[in-house]
Amino acid sequence: MPRLKGFEKLTNIEEAFSVFSEKLKAKRLKSVQIPVGKAFGRILAIDVKADYDLPRSDRSAVDGYAIKAQNTFEASQFNPKRLRLTEDEQVHENEARQIWTGNPLPPGADTVVMLEHTRRIRDGIEVLTPVTLGENVSKRGEDVRKGEIAVGAGTRLKPHHIGLLAALGLTHVRVVEKPEVALLSTGNELVDPGCRAESNQLVDVNRLIISCMCSELGAKATDLGIAKDDIDEISARILKGLEEADVVIITGGTSVGHADLVPAAVNKVGDPGVVVHGVAMRPGMPTALAILLGKPVFMLPGNPVAAMIGFEVFVRPLLFKLLGIENDPRPMLKAKLTHRVASVLGRRVFLRVHVYERDNEFFADPVRIKGSGILSTMTKANGYVMIPEDSEGLEEGESVIVHLFDKIVVA
Amino acid sequence: MPRLKGFEKLTNIEEAFSVFSEKLKAKRLKSVQIPVGKAFGRILAIDVKADYDLPRSDRSAVDGYAIKAQNTFEASQFNPKRLRLTEDEQVHENEARQIWTGNPLPPGADTVVMLEHTRRIRDGIEVLTPVTLGENVSKRGEDVRKGEIAVGAGTRLKPHHIGLLAALGLTHVRVVEKPEVALLSTGNELVDPGCRAESNQLVDVNRLIISCMCSELGAKATDLGIAKDDIDEISARILKGLEEADVVIITGGTSVGHADLVPAAVNKVGDPGVVVHGVAMRPGMPTALAILLGKPVFMLPGNPVAAMIGFEVFVRPLLFKLLGIENDPRPMLKAKLTHRVASVLGRRVFLRVHVYERDNEFFADPVRIKGSGILSTMTKANGYVMIPEDSEGLEEGESVIVHLFDKIVVA
């Protein structure tokens, strides 16, 4: 079987990414100091160590009475232990002092008995159950110890991280700058979103989709517009992108059919230019990877779905490198495949599936496809399954790992 | 065993939410028209129907040659079928016309043979394999049919939805307005984030955490500050919140110990006031739900973790109602519990777990806790397991459903 020149050798995904990464040697971007309140979703640039113990002193974890545990050891519902209520600073033998959740434990007390386990009497309380030493007390430093790393570098800051950083007294945090990604579409047939396409035209949706995917990961997209199928125009725009941004993504014109316009335009800009062209994956086979001025340039197929998969496989991990994140996989789950699916030997196939839950079991329903351009396969799916290169397909009922990109439906 | 006055009756979660919802009768907020390019993450307010078929005409799904399938039925590698190359508008018997991915199929052709399955000869091509009728053709309307609902009301717009809407020629979409949520913290012991807390003070992290949780869901938080433990001050701020926002959330001061300050302040503002106080859950037991001026008012515990769980259980579904979303569960997966865990009969326990993957198996490691205030249990966990009210605990190795709030680690 004859092979096409440009794709004489399809590189497998891991090899493509490692060849590219070794040449690129991407480093984490610079960091910037911002207020904690604005850091949600950003990537922490340095380990944040606790300046003090948290809690700062022993505190009550419940509403109740601060006591000495040993005074209750013989207490029971039929033989309650009476303790005298005090409002003194110090709690003495057989005394109890009322305390609310979060209050520091008064000196002398070692334990808190819950309100519910006491009964109020005239000048004191009755404890109805023995209390273990230290019960209901949050020990000083129990949450975070002084000097301990509270939140590590490379963490994407979720609400609870923001809370912990603020609890440690931080007003500002150092986060990694947002990678800037310049987006270019190519093709004489393309018109901008919002323009009505004639029957021989196509609305270019790739820049929109990819700019959303960028912002989802914490990167910032800038727009290089649509270039005509013209080498000079394309390379001029690539150059502009390289001046402004950390990453350039070009969609369209990478398939061999399109006379290799984009790879030629890339190689015209400089060295080393294209380092991988043609990847053993489906969809996304015409994906190409290049390096210009030390920056990564991704050439993704014009097909929106193939472009999305190309982004997922190559751009996503590169953005993580720039952000200083080790690994940030999508949520995954195991599900039962509802239908047999054929695959292609020698290609990693990204099977779009619709996952749903029924009776605590997860099922993955393959979304029937034909042609990678079918956007509705993405809107009907909520995840994908990777079928490895050495597999001819998956059987009905087989257990598969699904990478989720949208929510699960409970059937 | 004596019970506390305020919590004489703990309501179970479903009952609490249904009592509250029935009285509140929350409706979806108004909608607003915005550019498609700004709609990422917003909630679509109306069903969007396709104005035209997508693709708009039969198109090639590959790079290759447009042909008549019947001309290739006897082709094989040893007996290739020769076709004459044409550049005419029309493809006739035994002719082939070059075509790139996405191009409309020329009249006369019914099928596309992939470049890889052909060999170029002087004035034509040789087809090396029979091609099925319609192969490699994306039929008109195959993606979305004219009049079909392309993206439904209540959809949170992901990159692929934005792409599909733009492909359908939309410049603007109608989305649901962002719910405004006013956040108030109460407690004499609280200081603002950024202020250094004395040993008897606490940094108030709840407004920060909850404002992040709101923005995660597509709501907008406004700040009512910290109120002292004073009924008049608290009710004045609640009133301000009700004037500005769709939802008011108050943290702190709901535990019975705190003399019921916040519920009293809420009831002072108007009717019906507090409708649920005390929920059979852990953490989050002192949660209270109220209605004022027809708007929901949530009173969450002062403990940050308890407040987060209270938000998860009650505020989240209410915000979904305001946004017009039926159901938007967190990503879930099944995992094996690594340790036995005791629970409390009669309470729904929210067990924080750390989920990791090893050899294609997911494991959930319970994060050891003591007191719900321990924020690091949230930063160490990436999900939670609900232990039902009628369970005394979970066994080691038991299969559990984990609701994920952070990423999974591959061990």
C-alpha cells in the first residue's frame, strides 16, 4: 500500500511528544505576586510554609464544657458526675467552663465534653458519659504545623487552598504567570464566527474552541485571525504570534492534501521548524509539532474535533509544563462499554463516549461517528476512551477507563 | 440523653431541602443576550435549534478523490481500477476529482477514496481497494439537522458547545444571569483575611472560600463583611444583602451555643424566617435555612469545612435552580476504601477521602480527621464519600462512590 510523502512515517504519541519536548526544553514561566483573593484557579509558584501552627492554640472542636478528662472517668447516665461551673481563667479539679466551637481551651482543662453529653443543674453540670483525654480538642498545630508545607508549588488553587492560605495570614501569593497562546486559523474557505457562511465556506470555530480550552487550563488566548492559504501570509502571522505569545497554535492546512502549506510556512520562519509531522492517532493524524525562536508551535488539523484531540494530547501537557504542573489528568472513571467498537491497528483511537450512571454502575456508550469533523459527537459525549495502538477494538461489556470532559448523567 | 433546645429535632438532608424548596419556590433567574465568544461557562437559557443542516452539504471527511463507488467494486491491489483525473465541476463514470477534507462533494460523485488507498499514474489514479457507497462522506445534516435542538436550555457551555453554536452561525446567545450571592461572616473573634490574628482571634476564611465556590458554579459573590455578635448589626447587614443579591449566606453563629444569634437576627428581618435549623449531617449539623423577602438565606457553620459541606449540600442545588440547571453532579467514580471507617447512626457523614489510581484501579484513602474545622483535611482530600444515615460505617475494601472536588493522583 503506498503511503503519502508527508506522512511516510507516523510517529506514535509518546515518541512525538518526547522528541518535541527534548528539543524544546520548555521551562516554567515566571511568577507574579497577587492578592490571595484573586488567586483562585491560579497555579502556586512556590511551596507555602506555615508561619505559625494552625490552630494557633488548643481549641474546642464542639460546643460544650472545658474540663479535666480524669474527672469524668466514672461518669455514666445512672451515675452522672457533677462539675461546678466556673468563669475563671483557669479550670480546676471538678470544674467545668462553658466553651464554644473554635474557642481556645482554657488553662487547666485538657478535654471538652459536648453539650449533648451533659445536663445542666443549679450551679453546675452533670456529665453523663466518661470523656477520653483530649476528646473534642483540636490540638495546636493539628491542622498545619509551623514550618510545614501547607500548599505545595504547582498546586492549582481551589477554594480550600485559598482558605488555608488566608488562614495562615497570607495577603499575597506568588503564582505562575498565565501562558499566552496565539491562535491562527488557515484556509481560504474560512469565515469568522458571526459571519454567515456561503455553501462553499465554513465558519471557523477552532479559534473559539481552543481559546475556551486555554482559559479552562489557566492560559490566555490572543487572536491572530484567519490567514489565506498563502505561505507568506501564514509565516508573517506566525512571526507576529511568536513575538506576542509563549505558544502558537495553527489550525488547518496541515493535512498533506493541503500541499503542506502550514509546515512550509513554519519552516520558512526559522529553525528547527517542524520536528514531528503526522501522528499515529485518530482523529488528529495530520498534527505537526514545531519549534521556532525556542517556542512551541502546534499545527492542529482543521477539523474541530481533531483539533480538540490534538490540543488534549499535545498542547495541554505543554501548557502544564509552562505552568509548572507535574500532571493534571482529567477526572477518570471505570465504566462498562455498552457496544463493541472496532479500532485501527497502529493508531491510538480516541473514542468519544457518553457515560451515565445507573444503579451505582457506570456505563460508557460509544458515540457513533463518521469523520472527525462531527462536532456533535463532542456535544453528545462527556468523555473519551483511549484504545491502544495494539488493539483491534473493544468488546461489549469491557471495562474501560473514561477521561471525563463534561458532566455525568444519572439515568 | 438530653438534647439541645435549638436542635431538638435534627432534620435529615432531603427533608430539610424539600421543606425549604417548597416554601421558597425558587425560579430560574432572567436571561441576557451575550456574544458567543463570551459565553464559555455560562448556562444556556433557551434551546438553540439549528437554522440549517450541518454540514450544509455532503462533504469529504478525508483527503482523497471524489468518485462513483460502483467504479471501484472490483478493484484490488493486484487488479487496480484506473480512473481518469478531472477538474470539471461534474464527476462522470470512471472519473476522479481531487478533494480535501471538508470540501463539498462535487455533483456526480457519491463516495471519496482516501489518498492512501490510491496510486497516482500519468493522467489518473489507480484505486487499490473497493470503496463502499458513501464512504468517507459526511452527509449533509449528519452533524446537526435543520430544526434539531443543537444545544439545550440549561447546558453549561463547554468549548465544544461554543464551537457548535458558532458553527451554526450564531453571534449571540441567551444565557442565564449570574446569581448574586451576598456573603456575611459573624463573630467577635474574626478578623479580615490579611490581618494577623491575635491568639484569641481567627482569620475569617469563609467569605473567601465561599466566594470561590460561587464563582466555580457561575455565581457572583458580593461582600457584606464581618458582623459582630450583635442581633441588630447582623439583621441590618442581612437586609442590605437581600436588597443587593439573590441569595444571602451567613457563616458562624448558628450553633446553639452561640445563643442562636444569627437565627434570631434572621427572624427579626421578616417572615417566614428560619424554616430549618439543625440538619442530621456531619459536619454541618448546625446549618439553618431561611426565607426572607422571598429569597433564600443560608446559615452555615463557622467552621470552614462544615461551611463548605453545608454549601455543597444546600447552596449548590439552590444555585443550580436559579441557573436553570436540572442536575450537575460532581465527577464521580467508584473506588476501594483503603481503611475501615466508623460512622454515626442517624447522621449522613461526609467522609473526605484521597483518591488515587494504581494499575487501573481506584483507591479511596480516608483522610483522618478530628473536628470539622481542620482545613487541611480538604487540601489533603480530593473527594468525599457519603455514608448514609443507616450505616454504622464502611469496611476496608468496600466499593464506594466518590464525589470528586479536586484532581486524582496516579500513584
